Amino acid sequence: MRFDKLSIAAWILSLATDPARATTTVGDFAEDSSNHERTWFWRQIAHTLGAHILHDFTQAPIRLLLGATAALISSIAAYYAAVISYTQFLMVYLTVVPSTSDGPAPGEIPLAITYIVTVHVAFGVGMARLSRHPLPLWVAWSILCTLLWLAYSVTGGRLATYPIQSSLLILLGVVWQRRLSLKAA
Amino acid sequence: MSTQVTLGEFEQLVLLAILRLGDNAYGVTIRHEITKRTNREATPGALYTTLDRLEDKGMLRSTMGDPTPERGGRAKRYFEVTGAGMKAITQSQKNYQQMRKGLRLPGLSNA
């Protein structure tokens, strides 16, 4: 896949609509852009992306809310699955000495971060594969996380702060999956 | 009262533009047709979400054309109105006509 202007635009649009529809829409803008000024093409991409996200919010708000709730619960489960599998199995397998009161063992933090980042990116890929339009779902999920974080910030609940921290990693997985599906289209 | 599929104003404009364009109805021509006939700029964001919605409702059918160089090798997506779409637009236009009957609107003939 070449990283030219049209491929990048199709990739961006495919986050909020079907990949086949995204490529034909970008083709329409490319055909029409010769009659307009230079920024016209990207303004139309931004406008169309916003319209697709808004469309999903207004057309099926309950479905989007349920999807975002399911994604939130799954992401928390994925986080704890990552932590448990790391501390119970991976650390033992790689013979990493667990952290002590003096601080973490050498190599422990980078390994833990790499492992948990991988789990979150994989979660984002899974979310994008299951959802027809992953970006509106991600936006709804992020709003839900923010509300949860605001509600729990007084008590300092860990459950609430975790999803907000991981949302960008999950978005990275979503973007990566769409790149692959666009390549296949 | 029978259950009817209701169409918004912009949905009707899109369906009528596709009917007018016949075999050459795709994003660019639909947008230009609406702008030319209504003197109103159809924003792409509104147009593409409307096309997707009408296709998802079964009122439009789309087929892929051949890729062309001026489109960066991207195919055109041609649209045609289905039977359900034709029924819905006919009903919507009938409703307008019924509402207009007997009214004198400035600049319009009393059809």
C-alpha cells in the first residue's frame, strides 16, 4: 500500500465507514478537487468523517452505547488478563525476578510495558474487526471512560483511570486493523 | 392510517437527482445535479451519509464502476433507485402535492 494522499484519506475515512465506500468517496473528491482550491480535498475528508461519526450517534445511539459499554468491560477484562498472565506466567517463563521493596528488577518495567501495550493494540484490532464503523464506537467508548473517570476521580478509583490511559493504544490498534482491511479491499 | 416510509427533504433531493441522472449517478454528478437544480450547495458529508443511509434502508442499490486515472485509480460507485425507493419518493411527492393543493404560493404555478 502506497502512502500517497488518496491512500491516507481512504484510510482515515475507512475508520468511520466501510472500506469500499471510503475508497470510492475519496475517488469522487479526487475527481472534483481540480475545480477547487488546494485545501478543499482535506476539508471534505474532515467534514465527511465528522458527518459519518455524527450519523452513527444520531441514527443508532442505543446500539452505540451498548457497543461502547461492551468494549469498556472487555478492555478492563483485557487489562486484568494481561496483568495476571504477565505476573503469573510470563515473568516465570522469562525468569524475571519480581520487584522488591527496593524497586523493580532490571528489565521488568520495559517488558511489562511492552506486553501490556501489545495486549491493548491487539484489543483495538479486535474491536475494529468486530465493529463495522470503529471510530464512532471508539469516540463513544472514550466519552464513557471520561464520564466514568470524572465520577470516580473523587475516590481515586483505579478502574476508572485505567481505560482513559489505554484509549490511545486501543485507537492505534483500530487504525492498524483498518489499514490492513483497506489493503485487502 | 397506513404505515409509510417517510423521507426527509434532502433524501428526496438525492433520490430525484439519481432518477434524473440515470446510468451516470455517482457522488460527483449527484452533488452537481442538486447544486445546479436547487442552487444550494450539497455538502459532501451530508450527501455520503444520506447515500449510505438510503442504501442501508434498501431504497438505493450501488454497483462499482471501473477505476479511472483522474480519480487516482479509484472506482466510481454508481447508484440506482430500487422499487422501495421509487415507492417512497412517489409517496413523498404525493404528500407534497396534497398539501400544496389550493394554496397560492408566490412564484409557483397552482399545479
